Amino acid sequence: MSSIQFWEAKSLADMSPQEWESICDGCGKCCLHSFINSDEEEEHFESTDVLRDGEELLYTNVICQYSDVKTGGCTRYSERQTLVPTCVQLTKDNLKDIFFMPQSCSYRRLYEGRGLASWHPLRNNGSKQLMHDLGVSIQNKVVKETEIDLEEAFEEHIVEWPEHDCD
């Protein structure tokens, strides 16, 4: 007889800090450089929490310098907000604005009512192997931001695989 897991019984808002942290699958996609491509030429960039008409979110295979490209984790997790001020920290308060997170993001999946994916480490005794095997993580797909000049060659680094979610 299987028992109900905490992510099935609780909303994200009701999770303890430890439960909240464990929802992260560690795929590393949130550390990819992404940008909004727009039909409109804007002179001044405005921060947004939604995609507007004529805009699309594009991902690159360029990752933060502090990402561990083998595990998908952050090598400086506790310092990440200080070292990278633009690093987004998902919280219960900003979860509604996660349009920029990949479809496979476990927080996004739960927020949208899709449940945790079959490949999530919580469903696989803590192992990320299935996630890597299914190509959901950054493993073997990225280049660190310190290794390229994104200003000159960003179009060469646009990729679609971050939107891959096999469940």
C-alpha cells in the first residue's frame, strides 16, 4: 500500500522550508541564460513578469559560471544572490510569476497542477540518473558563460531543449 507523499498532500504554500527545497529537481535549467525576443523594437528595457503579445522566451545553452555542469547544482548556492544579483530565487511569494521557468521545472509543474514528473529525484530514491538519461537536465549540453562571448554569438547558442519535458 503506497502512502501519499508530501507534494501530493500539500500545496507549495503549505510546504516547510525543507520540503520546498526538495521540490527542486536540480536540472540546472533555471541557471541558463534566457531572453525575451520581441517583435517590437524597444529603446528601454522594462522588467516584466509576463510575456506580452509578440514576445517569446528563448533559451541558450549558456549557463552561469557557478553551475556544476555535471550535476546541475550551484557550486555557490548559499552565496548565489550576492554573487549574481540577477539570479532569481523562487519563493512562495513570486511563484505566480514563473513564466520564464522551463515547462519541466518542478515548482512550475506543481503550481500548474501537473504533479512531479516521473523522473524527479523524489520519485527515484533521490537519484538524478533518470532525469539525466531522459535528457531533462543540463548534463552534457551547456557551455559556461565565462567560456564564450555571448554579445557576439548569442544566436549560435539559442536552443530548444530546455523546454523538453517528457511527462
